[in-house]
Amino acid sequence: MTVGEVVGTGFIAQLWMTFPGWFWQHWSTDSPISQTILKTLILRITFDGADEPQVAAPVGDFFGIGLCEVASFTSRYMGMSSGGFYCSFPMPFHKSFRIELENMDSVVDTEVFMNVLYQKSNTLRDGAPIFHAHYHTGENPGSEPLLIAEVAGHGKYVGCTLSCQGEKLNYLSFLEAPENVFIDDDWAEPRIVGTGLEDYFLGGWYFREGSFDGPYHGVPLKDTLRSSIAMYRIHETDAIHFNRRLKFVFQNPWQADRLQTFRHSSVAFFYLTKPTPAPPIPKGSDLLCWYRIRDCDHQSIP
């Protein structure tokens, strides 16, 4: 469903939305409830008449938590405000933008409330870059690279959301994986190598003191028993620039026999000088990837 379309030049300043289905509705007591709607409701944004959207992601992942859970947190560029979901990344458009939503849930219907604050302007500079948000998900035996972004073009990477869950209870060793960032000609060896996955999100010791939210980084949800964690980091003055291409992965340096299987989902945020199609959204069990979903009757997704 197309929920809004604007023709002209300008920028989106803020996008806010909310929807039921993931909680009990006192005004519709017989309506089905499943927190999976946070994963199966898909947001797409297409800029400047492109054939494919530049933004494509489940709403939970896009706004900061991909674990089919909601937790209140308020960062500078995205957050969940006690039932509301917002994004404040500036999104320039030179010709137009179109916002679409798709409900892929087989059980839960929902109603969407959306407020998009945009400004038309004749002073938008030529070549103002286009906002992109690319979604990735999968299962990892622990030793394989965890892909966050791989894009071609000229632009800058400005952050990501990442949610992970171990198959084994009380397991967080997937957080040992530092970031490896490959840029332009530095493709055989990464230009940037970090010290650990939680270190990239500016934490330490597997986020020893638990969840927190800041303007540019945070852990809105940590459940050690269920091996579940959701993180975000935004780059503003420290954006990672590239001229031709960028690949961003987390790579665990431990030996494979020390690692356990985990699943992950992420959204990478970046700007490119030309609209580039977002990866397609997977179907079925590849989208509903988690081993366990808190507060749901079903504890695993077949």
C-alpha cells in the first residue's frame, strides 16, 4: 500500500508511525496478537522515481530493535517512544518520494498511523545524496562474516542497527567479532579493523552493565538468558566515506570449535549520490529468523 507520495524537491525531516497488532487491544479484544508483526510489517521508501526502493526493512529493525520486541529508547536519529516509532535521518529528494508499507503477516492485520514531516525547497543543492537503508538477515555458525552492508557507488556509511540471538541459551560470544570495513581499493584487506563487536557499539565486556540508550549509540535490549541483544550506532562527524564501494562485516577471530550458532538481522544506513536498490526482503522463515520470541506462545519459528 502506498501511504504517501510527494512530487517536488526537498527533504524528509522526520518520519513517525505507530500500529497495533503486537499488543492486546482493549478496543478490539478478539484481535489476534503476535509480536512478529514487528518483523513482518515492511517499510519501503523510493526516491526520485527509481524503479526499486532505496529503503526496505522490517519496521522493528529499521527503528532500532529487530527481536520482535519493543523497548522505549530515544536516540538522535531513531527510537521507540513508548509505542511510537520515529526516524530523523534527513532524506533529500530531487524529484519525488513515495512511502509504501506491506504486511507480510499471515495472521495479524493492522492499522497504520503515520506522520511524515517534509520540507519542499528550491535551494536543495545539486547532487545532495540519497538516503538508503538496507536490511540483511541470516544464520551464522559463529565463524562466518556477519554482513552489515555491501554497496557500490560514492557515498558515506552513517550507522546501523543490529540484533543477534544465540541458538544456545546464555550465550553471547558472537560479540567477540570486531568490525572489518573494506573501502574502495582496500578490498583484499580491510582498511578499518575494530577490537570487538560490542566495542564497535562503544560498550565493553559484553555490555556488562546492561541496556542503555545514548544519542548516537546504545543497547535498547539485552536478555542474556535468551542470548538476545539489540544494538545501534550512528556515525555523524565520524561517517565512513567511500568513493567507489564499501563492505562492512563483523568477523569473529576465535576458532570455529569455540563458537556457537546464532542468528542476526540488521539495517545499514548510508547515503549515495545515486539511488541504489535495496536488497529484497526475504519471505517466511528467513524473515522470522529467531529461535525464541519473548512473550509469545510459540518459542521457535519453524
